[in-house]
Amino acid sequence: MSMLSRRSVLVHSTAALLGAIPAVSFAQTAAPIKLALIESMSGPFANTGEAVYRNIAWAAERINTRGGVPMPGGARQLMVERFDNKGQVEESLSVLRAAIDGGARVIMQGNSSAVAAALVDAVNKHNQRDAGRQVLFLNYSAGDPVLTNESCSYWHFRFDAHSDMRVAALMAAIKEDAALKSIYLIGQDYSFGHAVLREAKRQLGVQRPDVAVVGDELHPVGRVKDFLPYATKIKASGAQAVLTGNWGNDLTLLVKAARDVGFEGRFYTFYGNALGAPAAIGDAGIGKVVAVADWLPNVPTAESAAFYKSFRERFPKPQDDYVHMRMQLMVEALAQAFERARSADSRAVAAQLERADVSLGGQRGQMRPEDHQFQQPLVVGVMDRKGAPGVSFDVEGSGYGFRVVRQLNAGQAALPTTCKMVRPG
């Protein structure tokens, strides 16, 4: 791919795509800070990329509206530029080079641990050979535990709970499901999917040895159009529940197929609370679809409700209802690090980012410097009708939302790390 065609995947700044940012009363005397978002903006997971973009752009808008990032010589605004990686590792590496050449020193990505691992390696090599253009990699979703364990990097910061942490939170709900005696494990055939199923089997063996694993299956990522054969096997297995880390269309199509074959068991999911899954399963999911997240709209606090309402005011279309607190906290943490560093130099910003401590909407998160794994609360929710006790807000206008049934504080959600961090210099 030529440099020109690589650059053509760069779309627009936040202001251009989301509307003009409100005028602010400070003097803009310095160039904006470019944030490069590398995600699937086309192909089977385009909806996930667009949804992430709305989150990141909204977070940047909020910071710009309040005056930008204070810096010596003048405040600087954040400008989000997006690059389409088409869900592919090689394309991601290509657009990474384009982003760096275009002046971005902050890279953001999350929807694929395989892509994240490749980006971590590429960023490490780039920063070693080009000290004048070092970059940071902020990860908001790639959940393979190795990224903050044996493959940890000084330049990589993860703002989502990794898959082992999410499995542990789901296991807290599974432990209370006394009637559960059989479960089917299904996931996407790449590093993240393998990690989810591996840890699920391990934790089930420790915490629920009475539960039989009646299925253990991986499928191609983003290439299955018809999940009926998988759903048929799930039903035939006699499983009372399914545990999956699937996301995007791979989750939506799976739950649709399960509904179509009449599967009546529970779904223990990482992402069952968004992107069409609740509407796809409908009434059959009430009390049966369980999701773990860093935050859910029905977290029972006034601050949380106000935060969610502000997002819905900004994005009133039901199909745009995909907000993640961790992505907001990530951008807040970055702005905090820039301000504390009083510089856009990547090494100086990294030194401040690894001690980030930010709050928003009643949620607080802190970066753990040992491995650059963000420490934050986790919640487990179960699907119910909007208007039921604890369900003030539904998902994507579906009429279904998630009632919070368990909350884990940051200490309860934390897991130890095997990271041996190597710091530059």
C-alpha cells in the first residue's frame, strides 16, 4: 500500500465528524495534540469501530470544551484522527506508520488482542530506533492477559479489565447459580478467545467443580455468517448455560441463533449488554443474559445516571447507544498526564500516565505502574425489561436493560501480575 493510500484511511477530526466544538474562552496558541484511533471502520466489525470512535470523540470534545490541555505556551486541544485497519494485523501495522508520519504520538486501539499484540511489538521497536518520535499505545478493550503480564511494555497502557479479571467477576455470579450443573464454552479463535476459555475452565475447576463443561469450542473471528450449527450443538449438549467472550456481530449472531433454536439457558457474557445483543434475544434473555463490565448505565448512583443522560443527549439516536466509562476515563487520564508533564513528549507523558488517578460519573480508576493495568471497579448485570426494579435505562431503544446484581470494587477486581517492566533509560 502506498503512503498516499495509507493516508486516505484518515477520515476527519472530532470537530468535523461530530459537529463544531463549542467555542471556548482561551487563546489557542499551539497545535492540537493528535490522537490516532486504529480500528475496524469497514467489514464485519465496522459497527464496533464506529461505536468506539463516538466514545473517544465525545471524551475529546469534553476536554476541548473546558479549555483543552494546559501547556506552557498555550492550551492545546485534542484532535482524534481515525484509521481503518479493516480488522487485520498487517493493515494495522501499515496505518500505524501512517499515523506516526502524520504527527500522532498517541495510538489508541482495542478491538482485537491479536492486533494489540502486534502494535505493542511495533511500538516497542519504533520507540527504540526513533527516540525523537516515540509514541504511546492506549488500549481500551484488548483483553488478552499477556499484554500486561509477560508481554508488558512501558509504552502500553490498558484501560479495560483483562479477560481473567472479567472471568473472575462472572464466576462470582456463577458461584451463586446453584442450579447450574452444565455449561458450554464458546469463543473466537484467536488469542483473546483462547484466553477466555482457558481461564473459564480453570476457574470453574476451582470454584464450581460440580459444573460439567459439555462443550469447548472456538470459531473463526468475524467470518461466521450462520451460527445455527453452533447453536444446535449447544442445545443438543444439554448445557444449562453458555459462557462466551464473543463481541460484535460474533455475539449478536450467536444469541440470535440460540433464540431461534429454542435454547433456554443462561448466557454469561463479556459484552452481552450492547451492539444489538439484547434486542436479538428479546424476552428470552430476561433473567438469563448476564454481562460483566467496568460500568453499566443502571449503576445505582445519581452521578452515574447523570453521566449516562449526558451521553444520550449528545447521541440521541438509539443505534448510537454505546457508551463505555473506561474509554472516557482513558482520555481523561491522558489529558491529566499531558497537564502534569507540561509537555507532549511521550516519555514524560508516560511517566505521568502510569500514576494516573481519574474520576468521572462516580467511577474512579487508577493506573498500576507495575504493569500499566488500569484498576477500576467491575459490575455484573442481568438483562431485564426497562422499568423493572433497577432498570431505569434500556439498551439501544430495545426495551431491555441490565440490572446490576453485583459490584466489585477495584481491590476486589484486581489480580496479580507477572510483568517485569523494563523502563527506558
